[in-house]
Amino acid sequence: MDLSATIVLIIFTALTSYLAWQRPAMMERWMFIPKKIHQSNQWDRFVLSGLIHKDSTHLFFNMFTLYFFGGIIERFFLYQFGPSLGILGFLGFFFGAVVMADIPTYFKHREHGYYRALGASGGVAATVFGSILLMPLSDICLFGIICLPGFALGGLFLIYSIVQSKKGNDGINHDAHLFGALFGIVAILILAPQTALQFVEQIKNFRLF
């Protein structure tokens, strides 16, 4: 059985995260540290930081989410561009989101030596919100208990991210979630503008009961 690009990406990220846990020097070098990027031109940290995670829980939640939503975006790219270009497009979408999601954080903290971040949250958020744009009425369940249509849960998540980003007191990079989500939406709209009309039509047909 052929492995999808999503599965390969999950396996690779799990491996690099595990290696970073065992090698503190690797963790330090790959981590997203805006001041070191600014001072030493270590621009590769924008990508490398998306391949490492704080711990197994952080890794599990990101990869679990990517497993369920990455396949939708991967199939979208395969449909748009065919097998080879489609896989490259999907990987470009994911890592492009990782980079773009961290740009606002870079400008906000490039003079702050204390600031550090890591994880694939920007890319994962892009896949989730790209999927919501394509399939807005599909239910998304939180912890298997609370299930809401994707567009509703996505809207609540965006509001939450904006509010928490302004507070900035919980140690989580909500800007990466927010801008990753926006990247996912904009990228899909650029590649398939008709998606906007399809999204609106599906929302218009939504019935709560």
C-alpha cells in the first residue's frame, strides 16, 4: 500500500521531534528564536521549527489533527495538479503555512532574546481551515464529545485565537494558529476561487435541525 504524503510528513515530523528530544543541541538550533534569526540570519529556523515539538503530547495533538485534515488538502492538490505536482503543492502549502504563520511573531519578538517557539501548528491550522473552506458542513468533534459544523467551530476558534493573542499570557503562540488558518483559507481561494461560492451555497443550505 502506498503511503500518502500526509502520512510520510507525520512520520518524518515524529522522527525529527524524537531526535530533537534526545539531542538538546539540535532542539536549540532548530527552535524558532526570532532574535537569533534577526542577528545571525538563521532563516532556516522558520522551517526547521515546524519539524520539532515540545513533548509527546504536543506532537500527538498536532499530528492527530494533521492525520484527519491533511488528507483532504492533499486530495485537493492531487485533483488540481495531478500526482507529482499535487504532492509538491501540498508540501509547499504546509511548509508555506508554517513559515507565513511565524512571520508576525518574528517581527513582534525579533528584539526579545527570551522568546522561543516550536511546532507545526501553523501548517496544521492551515490544513484544518483549508478543509473547512472545502467542506464547511462536516462536523468537527472536540475530544469526541462536542461536535459542531466546521464553519461554526472554525469561527469560534478564530475569535478565541484573536482574544488570546491580545492577552498573550498563556505561553502559546496564538498568532501562529491565527495566521496559519488565514493562510490556509487564502491559499485555497487563490487556487480555486469557485470555492468561495461553493462555501456560501453550502452555508445557505445549512439547517440546525
